[in-house]
Amino acid sequence: MPFLDEGRPGDDPRLRIDLPALAAFLRRRAWIIALAMVACIGIGGLYAFTAQPKFAAVAGLIIDDPQTDAGRLGTGTTPSAESMIAIETQMQIIRSQDVALAVVDALDLVEDPLFIPDRPDVVTGFVGRLRATVRNSLDAAFAPEPPTLVVEDGAPTSGTGDAAGAAGTALTPRERAAVSIRQDLQVYRLGSSRAVDVRYEGNHPQMAAAIANAVSEAYVRNRLEARFDAAENAADWLRDRIAELQGRFSDTARQVQRFRAENEIVDTGEGRGLINEQALGEVNQRLVAASSQAAEAQARVARIERALESDEIALDAVDSSESPIIAELRARWIELADEEAERAARLSEDSPALAAVRRDLARTEDAIRDELRRLASRLRTEADVARAREENLQDEMARLIARSNETEEAGVRVQQLESEADVLQAAFESYLRRYTDVIQQQSAPFLTARMISPALVPTAPTSPRKAIILVLSAILGGGLGLALAILVESFDRAVRLPRHLEDAGVESLGVVPLVSRDKAFSRRSADGLGYAIAAPGTPFSNGLRRVKAQISRSLPPGGKGAVIGVASLSPGEGASTVAGNLGRLFALGGQTTLLVDANLHTRTLSHAEGDTPVRRLSALGSEDLIERLRDPTENDPSGTPSGADLLGSQRMRAFLEEARERNEVTILDLPALETVPDANAVAPLVDSFVVVTQWGSTSRPALQEMAESLRRHGATIAGGVLNKARLRAMRAHGHRPTDEGYSRRRSRAAA
């Protein structure tokens, strides 16, 4: 960019804006910016004064969320993210096609003339037609299949199926009216509250207010119907689920009872467990009692048997309660024993009384033993019975234990079935409660949205805002013009400043301004090539004198004269004019000068030169040069060598050596570098080259390429001359010659 300064080596590498260059750029391209601004302001003004006025009406709604409010009453929390998402969802419902269709039906907008625009504005109509054309072109180019034909009102139209297009030809008038409402409808939330504004822009104020209110009412009605439909659908679904759960619960309950009956699982109730468990406890108690009785009977039998086996009578072998006879015999035996002891103490051993007592005692003991034997026999029978009872109870116990194990295994399945039945019963009761709640909501639905402020009829149009449109158009035009100016500046590669020469690798020798033909061919310069001498002090003369001074400093010191080649890139850039005037200035400065017309094609100097009025200036025309360079032994005129062959020949070298000996300065007017290779051929023979460029015409890349070509051919480039410069335009580029003011006064004085 021309106004970006990359800085010098060692400075901050970041780009900096050169403010003077920026100001010069703006002055230079102001016409582009002004033209763009005028065009944009004109388009904006055309739209502002021809567009259909729009009137905006706003209705206020509040969206309630009872569930969120109830959950937030005890906590005091702020609205949750779910609540905000729910409100955004409701805003989309307000913008939906269903609500728009309800408004169309409620207000009969298809037949209402106030709803139809009075006239399409010029800009909107043009943009709409352009957009439709582009869309149709893209559809035709990229559509995977041809659009279907939809017949409306007896005319076939192309249907794309895009319901969002306002101009969709496949839509009915009712649907197009709904789409039009959606395009002009805006819904936005007020802060973080649950209040929303419904804004509609229409062509008429009454219609705008009516549609805004109708949209709000249609949304409230839509929300109520949606809740009613949702409750009805939920009731139907719950009813089906309840019937299903009821059937499954009944099947599971019957399966539990059937399984209990098949596996003889009977619960006694009152927390006492199953009947087989109770029977097992009772048998266990009876078994313990039977075992105790059998053991006791066996012990009594053993005690009696030990008494019978003993030689002495065991009076305590049997309890008196067990056998009253033994009790009486034991008392009789004790009485006889006491009597025997008494008689034995008093009587002799052979006393009949003692013997009689002893016989009674023996008979009593025998009776006791007999009684014990009978008792033992009876007790053995009782012990056998007790053991048999014990064995029966043990068998019964084993059978009950086996049955209990089977019952426990079946009980696991029963518990699973009962758990499933409990789950089904709980689900059934839960769905039944929800069904009851839904039925209550369906019978008495509550509003979750209501209108808080109806839309009023607007008194002034909201669009188009003419002042804002004009200001924005001016800003847009300025931005567009600036972009175009930057684009034009970026593509401008012509040489316009001395630094452009330096950018191309050629040192700037000076700037020569453009001179009109009336001045150049005035009576003071009949041939036009002596204007620098005829009009001293002018910018043209000062520029060439500055060029002469720069060339003089670049010439090598020594006794020989210097050969200077003057050439331009393209014909007509003023190389001959610069060469002719430089020759006169060198001669005027006291240096013998030879001006050679080395342009063997156009021969500008040869045709323009007459008698030279300047001392120490001699001229050699192109015809004379050709005669001097042509080989005298070559007599065939058709075989004349080309200009490059002549200028690069040894005769040219000899000619220039002779010119150096006779003249202090020899100036060669060479042909254009881009047309013929003559300059490249003579490049090694010339001491320094002066490249003439034309302001605003010579290309910088071409100049750089030609300079490199000359250097490759051995030329030493003294620098370049910016010829035909427009000083006023250069001032717009930020360049100001130092002697411009003085030169301007001299020019007016000379005129």
C-alpha cells in the first residue's frame, strides 16, 4: 500500500502508517471515493423516498411456568437454564407457521386489501427480482432433479417445496399470507424475564396493530389447545397403561395362588408362618417328649432289673407311687425285719417264733421280687411302646423336614411372583393417580401464557428512516469508495514518483515536467528541442539542468570525453527531446558536445534539427551515421545490416573512440528498448546510460526488467529521468519539487 511505511533496517519490523502518504493517497483518489458516495447516497435516497412506509405495533406477552415457579418458591433461586430454554422454545412457537395460519384465518387476510402492499418500492422490487433470478439460476444449475409442476388457479407453476420462500409459487394464497406475516414478525425477550414483545411491521397502522394482537391471541389459544391435546393424549396413554398393568397384576396374582396350591404352600396367618413349618414344630415337641418318656421307661426297667439281680432286697428300687402293692410289701417287710431283729435279740436261733418271723420275712421278700418282676415286665412293654412312638415321630420329622425344604424352594419362586405383583400394583396405583391428575387438568386447564399489553395503533411509520438511510449510504459509499481506491492504487504499477525509479533499481536523475506543444514549439524554440535554453528558469529547464548535473557527477574522470546513451522503454516517451535538450545544455556549459541520432528507425533528431544555434554543439544525423558505420566494401544495398549490427560493430567502437577524442560529451539518441535490441548492442561501448521514463505510462516491472537486461549486456546505468511529469498530480502523490514556486513565477514572467 502506498501509505504503509515498512520502516528502515533496524527499526520495528511491524508496518506503520505514513500519515502524509495517506493524506496524499486520499487527495489523489478523492474522486473515486466521492463518486462511490454519490452513487450510494443516490441509491439510498431512491429507496428512502420510494419505499413503502412500514408501521410497527408491539404486543406484550408473559409466559408462565407453574412447575418452575412451584419448585422455586421455597428456594428463592433464579430462573434455571431449563426455564430459559423453555421460553426460547415458546418464542419459536410464536414465530411458527401454525400461529401465522391461525392469524390469517382469524383476520381473513387473504381477502383484506389493507394487508396487500400498495406498491413495491423500486429498490426492494429490484433486489427481490435479482434474488429470485439468482436463486432460479442456482436451482437450475445444482438441482438434483427437475422441480415438480404444481397447478394453481389453472396455471402451472414450478414448485420447489420450500415453504420458507415468501415468493414460493407452490404455496397457496393462505400459506403465502402466513409466510408474509412471519417475515415481518419479530419476537424478542425483555431482559431475563418471562415477558416477550411481539412486534409486527405492516403497511397500514390498523393492520399492524390487529396482526400483532391476533398473533398474541393465536399463541395463547395455541398454547391452551396444545396443553388440552397433550392432556388428552396423556390420558389416553395412561388409560391404556392402566388397563395393561391391571391385566398383568391379575395374571400375576392368579399365578401366585396357583403356584401355592400346586406346591401346598399354606400360610396360617397372624405371623405364624406356613402350616408345614407349624407342623414341624409340633412334631419336634412331641419327638422330644417321646424321647424323654422312652429314656425314663428304660431307666426304670434297668433299675428294677439291677434290684432283681441283687441278693439283697432293694426297697428303694421302685417308688411307692408306681406300685401300691410294693409299697405295702415294703412296709410289711420293714415291720417283719424289726420284729425279727427284736426276736433275735431275745430269742435263741432255734426258737420257733424267730423261725416263724424269718419265714414270714422270706415270703415277703419273695412277694416283693415277684411284684418287681411283674412291674419290670410292664415297664418293658411301656419302654417298647415309647421307643416305637419315638421312631414314628423321627420318621414324621424327617418327612416334614424334606417337605419343608421343598416348600422353601417353592417359596423363593412365590416371593418372586409376589414381588412382581407388588411392583405391578405400585405402578398401577401410580398411573392411576397420574390419570386422575390429568383428568382434573383436562377438565379445568389453566393458562400458561397471557397478554399483558395489547398492541396500540402506531401513529408514525418506523421505516424507512430516511436520515439514517442517507447517513448509512454515505458511510457505505465512503467505505466502498475507499476499497475501490485502494484496489485501483494496488493495480497502478506505472512510474509516477522518483522513488518508483529507485524501487526498480534505477537511480533518479531528475523530474522533467510535461510542456504543452504551444510552449515547446514557440518562437523561442522552433524545433522544440531547445526549450530548456529558450525558457530558462522554467520547471522543464530546471529539471533538465538537474539531470545534466547528476549525469556530470556520474561520468568517469579523465582526459577522454564521455559517451552517454539516452533511451526510453517505449517509443514516444521523450528520449529524443531529453537527448536534444541535454546536448544543448552541455554545450551551453562550455563542453564540446556531439549529438548523434543513433535511432536508425524513426530518426527524430535528424528530422527536427536544423542549423544548431548553440556554440560547441555539433550534430550527426542518422544517415551520416549509417554511412560512417557501413562497410565500404559492401555494395549490395539489399544486404544492409540491421541497426543492432551497425551499433554493435567495430566501426561503431572506432567511431565512439574518435568522438571521445574530439568531444568532451557525446550523446547518443537510441531507439526504444522494448522495440529493437539496438541499445543492448551498443551498451558495452557507452560509458553511461540514461533511461527516460514517461510519467504515468512506463511500467515499473518493465523498467526493472529492462534495466537488468542492460546490465547483463554490460551497460552502466547512470539513472533514469521521469519525463512528462504532471507536477500537480505528483503533489497529490506527496511529491513537491523544491523550486516549484520559483519556477512558476519565472514561467508566468516568461509568458
